[in-house]
Amino acid sequence: MHRRAQRSQAAVDFVSSYGFALLIIAISIYAVFQLGVFSYSSSPQFCYSNSPFSCVAYSLNTTGGLTIAISQSSGGVLTITGAACGTTPNTTKIGPRFGNVNILPDSGSGATFYPNNKLSGGVTIYPGATSVIYLTCYGGNSGAAVGPIGNTFSGYIWLNYTFSGLPSTYHYIANAATMNVKYT
């Protein structure tokens, strides 16, 4: 009977020590998830701009409204006539699939959302100067890219622009930036 008591005691010790260790691990994992360490919204914010543009500042509200301050270093004066923000490029990969007012005409690409992103009269940007543009970001078939505060939007900004001194028919469409920004 003494041997049976030793085995029982060994089993209790085994279950107690490993059970206590598993309890500590479970509490640690719970705490890490509650702190948001593995949350998608903890991804870093960035705005990688393409030449000749530079992201100076940006902010995205919960209804998909993006305010972005951009500068340019082309050496000439640019007039931005259209801007678009979206998660999905069109089939030609040179513009957005959704929200492409005054960026590209709808040539059967299936673009269904036409926000008021047309920049009335254009926005002129001098070399080294900064201008602010407000536009609506779109997240595909669902319309405007809405989200709760703290969540992250990932997408692209396209600009339709002309150089001063050239006819308005000479315009360029460029992917001006790739961004990852939190809703505020």
C-alpha cells in the first residue's frame, strides 16, 4: 500500500505542477491578446510616395475621408485635376478600380463608385511647396472604406495632373503613394 501512495502522490505532483504551468501560459496568452500585440490594427502607419510626390501628412476619418498634404519635386508647376484613393487597382493597373472620378473615364472597367473627388479648378503645387487634398477612399465593391477608430486602411492614391505651360490634354496619371493609415 505504501507503493500505491507514492504513485498517487507522484501523479498529484505531476498534475499540479503542469496544471499550474499551463494556467500561467493561458493567462499570459490572454493578456497578450488583450493588449493587442497581435492585432492587425497595431500595424505601422506609412505613406510611401512615388517620385515626384512626397507625403507630408495624412489622416483618415471613420467614414473614409482622407486628408493628405503632399509636396512635389518635379522642377515644374503641377496642377492636380483629379485624385483617387482605393484598395483595388483597375484592370490596366494604372488607376483605381473604384472611386476614379477624373482619373480615368469608365471604359467598361466596371467602376461603380464615383465620389466627388474631382478637384474643382485643380490644385496647383509649386516645387517644394505643400498642398492639401481631401478625397474619399474606397474599399472595393462595398463603397467608401469605412472603419472604426484604430483599425487600419491599406491602399493607393492616384493623381491626375498636368504641367503648367502644357495643354490640358497632356495629363499624367500616377500612383502617387501606397499607404497604411489608421482611422482617426
